[in-house]
Amino acid sequence: MNDSNIKQKTTKKEEKQPANVLVQIAIFVGVLFVSNILAMLMPKSFPVPAPVWGLLILYFLLSTKIVKLHQVEKMSTFLISIIGFLFVPSGVQLYTHLNIIQEDGLMLILAIIISTIVLLVVISYTAKFFIFISNKIRNKNSVDTAEQSEVE
């Protein structure tokens, strides 16, 4: 093995090292900060919560490789492991508003059931549509490849 191969292997190993915990926290805090600003700037007629903006921003950063997965993976795993604890404030908030559930509980349950059914139907038809498109593209590519090999 020559020196260039050894350097390339060590460079690849160094790239995959998880980022420092402070760097990972800084990335999440930065995303949360920007998402809160976006949530405040949105008009009241288009209320998108800050966590949704945060997910979209983090997805964009990861998909464009501005932020690498190994730079946030350790912190993400930790946050997922304590997600039950993070929902405790929501449960307490729900408990403080039991009067709303008593008044409109049936309507809330009905809305949840209907929206879940609609969501499942829309997702299934969307997946079916994308599978159909994918199969069309694959069939077209296989026909093009077969025609190209016949010409050669």
C-alpha cells in the first residue's frame, strides 16, 4: 500500500467521526433559532409551528449535505431516547385543559378518527402513484437500453 491510499483511508475515517457534543448542540440550537424566527414571521393565517420549521430546515441541511449526518447523529439518538420525557409538558398542559376535553371531547375524537382515515387514504394513493411513476420510468429505461443494445 502506498502513502496516498493510507492517507485516503485515514481521511475517510476522520470524516465519519462524530462531531463534538457542543458542535451538535450548536447545530440544533441554530436550527431551532431560525425556525422560531420563521414561525414568528409567518402570518397568522398560515400558522406553522417552530418544530415543523426546524424539521424542514434540518432535512434541507442534511439532504444538501451542508450538515453531515455524523455531525448530528449522536445528539439525535440521545433526543430520540428521551422523547417520552419531552412529552411530559404536553401531558401536563393537556391535564390543565380538561374542561375543553369535557366540552368538546366527542368532536375532538371524531376529528382525530376522520383525519387519520383521510391521512392513511391519501398516503396510500400517493405511494401507489409514485410506484406507478417509478415502474413507468424503469420500463422506459429498460426499453431504451434494449433498443440501444440492438442498434450496437
